[in-house]
Amino acid sequence: MKRLDDHGTASPETARLLRILKIGEEAGEVAEAVHGAMGANPRKGHSRTWDDVRKELCDVVLTSMVALRTVTPDAQKVFRENLERVAARDAPRRPPRTRGQRGGWTGEAGRRAQKASVGT
């Protein structure tokens, strides 16, 4: 980042915008590499490999991290929190326990069941 900042001539606001836009440019290079790896362009044929696609994907990740660091001083924390959010959202969910299963009720359902049984 320091190297980019030291050699750039753009204002901080413009540099931030350009670094974010660079992500789109890198994503376009991924698409180009996929087309080349699949031979999708009849004029060019199989001009790229899947290794090229992997390299371009890494460029997208690196460029995105530079852009994230440009917009927040604590990019690692922001990235970690978002990664944890996505992991929690996509984690397999265990079905809620019902009465009679090993361990009984859990969570809010358990508290309600416990209150109800105390009153009986």
C-alpha cells in the first residue's frame, strides 16, 4: 500500500475510487482467462489455461484486499468479521430439539418448556 501511495499522483479520494474500480478490471481478466481456457473465442482458440484462471482469481482477491484496506484502516478485522458472518450463515443448521430427545429442550424453547413444567 505504501508503494502505491508513494507513487500515486491522485488525491486520496480518487485513489480510493480507482482501487475499487480496479477490482472490476481484474474480474474482467478472469473472464478473459476462462474464455481462453475453454476455447470460447473461435478466433483465439485455447489461448489460456486453468492455471491462468487461478492466477487471475488471486489477482482479484489481492486487489480487493488492497481496496478494502484503502477504505478501512482495520481491513483484517472487517474481513474476519464478514468471513465469520458468512460462515455462520452458511453453516449447516441442526434441527431444534423437541421434548423427549436426549438432553431435552434447548434454547428459548427449553426455557419456555421449563417455565411451563414448573407451573404444573
